Amino acid sequence: MNIEPIVGRYVSVDVQGQTYRVYFEEAGEGQPVLCFHTAGADSRQWRHLMNDAQVTANHRLIAVDMPWHGKSLPPEGWETQEYLLTTEFYIEVVQALCAALNLSQPIFAGCSMGGRIALQLALHHAASFKGFIAIEASDFQPAWYDIDWFHRPDAHGGEMGAALVSANIAPQGPAVERWNTQWMFMQSGPGVFRGDLSFYTQDDSLVGRLGEIDTAQTPVHIMVGEYDMTCTPDDARRTAEAIDGATLAIMPGIGHFPMSENPAAFRPFFLEALDKMA
């Protein structure tokens, strides 16, 4: 019998006048690391790192399903709402979780939309965190696709989402994990991927504001896969160069979902990132 060390729990948080039952998984002890998934996915993207004894020996990894994602239900009355994620809501969810879990100076690690919010937190709430690991993150990414394709009556949104993300997964990764990564998007709730992409491609831009981030107070490390066509290495490099003191890692043979699509190749880069937060 091989029982994994990951433990899942629920916590209720109040955000913008509504109560959300949020699911999170954790593994390890020591420095807390809040781990946030990409658009349209959930905390399963982090499972390989959470099962890695070297990673969890000195770090308590906490992987969260954002509201509307994975095992976190949407709020009461969701059937009458249009889900459109905003920067303000996202930040308030993170703050509410930190308070509910009594986290002091966690490291924040996020990928894609989680990487974008890492930069927003570094700009507006750096004092509450020990450091930021912004994966596949840039100041702003305009859509090269029509986000409305992911919530239409004549198309399966989950399968459309998987088709989109398949173009951002590097071919070098193991086939089983490439397909597992796409499976998460196929399971996404109706309109959720579209609502996340609204945040990622239309909400608050950081263009012209990255110079306000103070890495002397809180370190910022940006990571990008060389096969990422959504947040390209050039996008990540441009972003890192605009933040005085930020560091950058370009990961060969990896796409937009590194911790999920090719965990073995991503592992040394993540360990290096944790070291930079020390």
C-alpha cells in the first residue's frame, strides 16, 4: 500500500460579501509555501512537488483550489452569476486564506494566472510574504484567441480549453503527464476557463508599474518554459528586467504548465527558486 503524504481539507472564507468553501491540500513541514494553479485547472497541478520528500522536508506546501475550481464550489447563487475573475477578488481570496490558515510570511508560488497575481501581490502587499515565485508570469498578456470560445452552447468548453493548452505543452514531457494536464482542463466547470482568461488577458495590467516592486524587501523570482507560446521567454525576460533585483530562470524543454506537464524537469528549477527565497 502506497498512501501519499498529501492531506486535503476545507476552509470557509468570506470574500466580497459571499462565503466560499475552499479546498486545499498540504504536505510537509516548515516554511509555508502557498501554491496557486493556472487558469482553468486546480491544485492537482502541484501533486508531484507535494509528494517530493526533498521539497517538503523544510517546506509546508499548501496547494489551493480557487473558488469555482476543482473541489472548491462556486458561491451560493452561482447559477445566476457570470464568473469573471478580477485582480481585486483574487487578492482578497489569498489574504482571506492566509488569515484563516494563520500563515505568517508564506512564500507565494503561482503559475500563469497564479504568476500574474504573484506580481500583483509583490506590488501591493509584499510585506505579508517572504517571497514570490512567479511562474509563466509577465506584466500583461493580450489574448491571441477569442475567450468566448470556451463557453458556448455549440462547443464543449473543457475540450476547447484542452485543445488550447495542448499548444502550450512542450513535446519533451512524458506523455502521461501531458495528457493528465489536459484532463484537468476537460473537467473545468462551465465558463470557468473563460472567466479566468478574462482576468489574465483583460484585467489590471502591470505595464509601467513593475519598477515599483521592491525586491530588497521581498525577493521575486520569475520562471518560464522555453516552449511557452502564451507567456514567452521574451515576455518573462521583459518583465524581470523591469523589476530591479528580480531573478529569472528560462527552463528548457518545458511549456506553460511546468509542475504538471514535466515535473522531473521542473523539480531542480523549483528547488532553486525556494533557495532564492531564503
